[in-house]
Amino acid sequence: MELEPKKIREGYLVKKGTLFNSWKALWVVLFDDGIEFYKKKTDNSPKGMIPLKGSSISTLCQDYGKRTFVMKLSTGKQQDHFFQAAFLEERDAWIKDIKTAITCLEAGCKFARRSTRRSIRLSENVDLSALHISMRDQDSGVKELKLEKDKRVFNYCFTGNTVIDWLMANKKTRNRQEGVMLATALLNEGYLQHAGNISKKAVESVSDVTFLDQHDALYYFADSGFYCEGYSSDEDVVWKEEFRGAVVKQGYLLKQGQRRKNWKVRKFILRDDPAYMHYYDPSKGEDYALGAIHLHGSVVTAIEYVRDAKKYDVEGNLFEIITSDETHYFLQTATSTERKEWIQAIQTVAKTGK
């Protein structure tokens, strides 16, 4: 008797259309033999299915300009499928499980999550994930600064030569040439991002993404509180102040609209000091926030259901944010664990952030 496919992972991802270049947020389910994607989580039949046998998965973060955390699934039919995760750790978790599922299919064995512990490696001795954690250490890592260049202010960033200096000082590499190779791997995998014209042009001018060991080439950590601002009016400066806080948590959530009361997938970024949750259309990137929730003095609670404009109840993993000005926001997570994590993070930021 043929066994039912085993469900391994599921959640919201943004997928690039196969016929058109549009990106849409979809509910994606990884089985041990294929990937199914749905227009909505509640749909019974998938919008499409991608078999994993003969496929390969890789990161391709720099191919879409400002789109980060992109992964490419190549099938045996030479067809490529592109998915975008909400943040770095989420993308890496998907890649690890997809790689393991493909390996198990080829070997004819069962999927085992324990075999996914190995990180993406540049060589047998280099673990990029562990290196990224070391670089982010507040005391001994690469220092994030506010730097001015080309009439713009880059917050929470650093120069290319600073990265190479750090790699050599911490004996992560033997010379500057090896340091550039290692930093380029971090850039390719999305741990680092380019900021400013010089580093951007380096990415766009070569087929292999090249990291620049220069004092005027700017970079930042993909999961940091980076933001860029120009010399502008006082009103613009106040608005930019919302983005000054460090990123505490981010991910895809289902949000009820404030006017039409319809539900749409949005990417949320939670920042502290000042305490804000900004939300974005995940199909369009993060150039402009659709809105912001000021969390200082707000109340967040788990709820069981919400009645929407179509007169039926939305149930499961819901929570409500009530701001200090009595505005109500209704959000839905993919799992109960995720809901608990979001509530705890928002409550902490709301109490401590201004």
C-alpha cells in the first residue's frame, strides 16, 4: 500500500509567478516528495504542485535587487521556481528541510529532521551561519555605525574594509583575499546586504556577487535595524525616527484591513525604542511601509475569532492589538506557537519602548 506524503513544513512565502514576473504571498506546504502552494491557507485544493525528485534548491538573494531571502528551486524539467521568505532564519530553515527531502528521495529513505543540522558551508571548515552570529555579537562583533555618504545618512551599517579587518583580527581568514571570498559568500547567502552606490554597482556589474574591501563601500546585516535617510525637512526626520529602533521580530501575518475588513498577508517588522510595528505588501518589497502601529501603551491579547465584512467568522491563532488611541488591529499567525511568540514580543516592546 502506498503511503501518504509526509507534511514537513508549512507557512507563508512570496512566490514569483511562472508566467508573469509578479510576486504573490501564498500558503506553501512542503511534503517529503513535493511542494504544494495555495492562494489561501483555508483552500482545499492547491494552486500548484512542484515535485522534488530531481530538483535542487539554492539561495539567490541578489538577483532581484532589493528582494532579500530569495531561494530558487530548480526542477528536472529545467524550470525554476522562486520563493521569498520573511527573514533570514526562516529562509535557511526552508532550505535545510527542502535539501533533506530531496536527499531522502534520491536515497530512498525517510525524511529525518535531525539530518538538517548542517549549515550552508563555504568549505568544510567554514559555517556561514555561525560566522554571522559571531559578527553580530554586540561586544566583539562588527560595529554598526551611522555613516554619511552621497548626501544620505546610513544607519546601522559598516564599511567593507571594516568587515575584512574583523575577519582577519578574529582569525577567520588568513589574508585579505580570503577575507573577500568569505565576505562575498556572506553577501551571496543574504547575511550581508549592500548599501549605497559603490557596493550596489559592484553587485550589478559582475555575474558573481563581489564584496569590496574598501572604506567607502557600505554594507549592513540583513536582519538589523538598517535604514537610510536623506537630508530633508523636519517632518521627514520625525517620520524616519519610527524606523530607528532595532528589529526585534519579523514575519508574515494575516491582517484584517482597517476599512474594507478583508484579510491579506502582510510582512510585519517589530522594532523597539521607539516601539513600532510596520507592515508591508510582501509582493512589492520594503521600500515603503503600508502603515505603522505605535505600540507604546498598547494592549495585545489572544482572541478566538473575528467577524469580517463578509459576515463569517475567521478563527484560529488570532490576536488583537489595541493602541493607546483606541485603534484596533486584528492579526492571524500560522500556528499557536507563533501567536504566543508574537504576543510576548509585542508586550515586551510596548512596555519598554517609547
